[in-house]
Amino acid sequence: MISLYVGSTSGYSGKSLVSTGVGHKFKKDGFRVGYFKPVGILPIKVENILMDKDAWFIYRVLELKDPIAEICPVVLTQELTVKAYLKDIKGLLGRIKRSFQRLSEDKDIMIIGGYGSIYSGSVSGISGLKVIRRLNAKAVIVVKYEGEFCVDYILQAKKDLNDHFIGVILNKVTHEYKQGVEDYIIPFLKRKGVDIIGILPHDSIVGSITVEELNEMLGGKVLCCHDRLNNLVEHFLIGAMQVDKATEYFKRTKNNAVIVGGDRADIHLSAIESGTECLVLTGELYPSEIIIARAEQRDIPIIVVRDDTYTVAKKVERLSVRLRLRDKTKVAHGMDLVMENVNFPLLYKKLGINIGQ
């Protein structure tokens, strides 16, 4: 049985995306695949069992049938975190090991999903590094590429993981970084003995958010077009300019959501006529019936939020790095992205899998 830990050097780097994509590929190639998340940070109750929201999602996407009580044996609730600060908690690694053994009994490959970075969880004695060693897993590191400084983290991870380290997947490589990555970063890493398992380009669909998710995150109220909450938003625009410039500004960016004060009826109409995916009105100011009626005609949801425009813009900026795979459209597109950009022959070789078996 082969164990593959999907970790990273920072949070929100694309571990769920990679775990889902490689799991789908392994299943497609005929392997008996299991998914295991040793430590969860998004508590959710499923059939009265506490588990992690991302783990539950990946479990369903991969159509697994294992006992859900074993999928995520440790969930870092606020209560458990406070206990860890007050005194050392014993037995968590042992609990993780026992659940892993039960899940892996009839599997060819176990995918182990990391959380945060491989160093997260040290307070509770269950860092990714410790889990990898205890489960004797191979580790691939997913790195959200944001510049050359990422290379330092990759080299440190390789050193700390030692023989467990099999390579790196660079994720969200934007067009501006692509040439530098190909000309300098990849040759340098190869020279340092780091195998490049994959390079995933920045993708606007995977990085998008549904109107429904946006409303939940902002704590807003949807005024109309409740049947269009699955609209995907890829970009956020601030409607703070003169109306004569607004229409051109909105039309230049597709699949956008316009954030604007609730008292700017002129901007509301401009955004609606330009075909925005969603209108976010700030300051808890409600639009006129004329605006709502026109939005309904164009199938454009309107969300009203309490915060001012600046605060909402800052929240959206923070949300953009925390987006998770939940929407079916994003999941399918994300799995295709992994299939097309991960070097599976190399990954199989590093894992000791004979593709012809």
C-alpha cells in the first residue's frame, strides 16, 4: 500500500485541488483509493460525527464508501486548541495512526490531505511533519507561486522531509511569472535535486466564487434572482467612479461582481446594463424598485451588506486567497487542470508504481 501526503509550505495553496485531482486519476487508472485527513480545521457534523468540511467534500467527490468516523480523526475545534495551550495533549498521533490503518486495509493508494503548512499543528503535537513520519508517507508539496521567495520554503521543506519528499507542484502560476519560472526557477530547483511534479497555471474559474458563497461570506441579504446564485464571479470591481466611465470599466472585465454604495443608483444601472454577475450594495442601503426590477429582467442577483464599500473590498481581498473547491463546475474544471498539468508518469515513478500493472 502506498501513502501520498499532499502538503504545502503555507495555507490555501491548492492542496484540496491536488488531492481531488490525483485521487480521480488514481481511480481512473484502476487503483483502490482512499482519502484521509489526519487533522481538520473546519468542523462539521455529518451523521452526528464531527469531521472536517473539506474532507467530507473530497470524500463525496471521490465517491468513497469508507466509514466517515475514520476519515478525519482529529478536528481542531476551539476547545481542543485551548486545551493544547494549557497542557500537552496525549494520544492524538496514536489516534491518527489507528484510523489510518483501518482505512488503508483494502487500499492500493491512500491520499493524505494536509492542512495549513507541514509545520502547522506543532502546538498540539500533530504537525504535518510528525504525521508524515508516523505514517511513513511520501510527500508532495503544493506551493502557491507568488515569487522567488517561495523557493526558500521549498528547499527548507525538502531538507526537513528528507527521504519522504518526492517533489513539488507549483500552483497558480500567473502569466507574469510563467517565463521566469521556466527560465530560472525550474532549472535551479532541478539542480538542487527537487523534482517538479507539476506546474498548474493560474485559472480564473478555479479561483472563482459563486454568488451564494459570496453572500454567505459577507453576511449579506439577497434581494432578487435567487435562482442565479450559482453564477461564478472571477473578478471584483469597485463602483466608485463617475457613471460615464463606469460602463466601459465594467465591460472590460468579464464575470465580475460590482461592489458599490447602496445609494449610487446610476452605478447600479450601469453595472446591470454591462452584464455583471452580481451587484453588491454596501452600507445596508436598499435600491429602488426600479433597480430591482431591471436586475430581475437581466437575471442579476443583488446582495445588500451592512459594511461600507472599503471594508467589503478588504474582506473580498482576504477571501480571494481562501477560496475552496465546493461548486461542481469548479471541481470538474479543477480536476481537468490537474490531469493536464501534473506529470503523472513522474509521480508514479516517485511513488514506485508500475503504470503497466
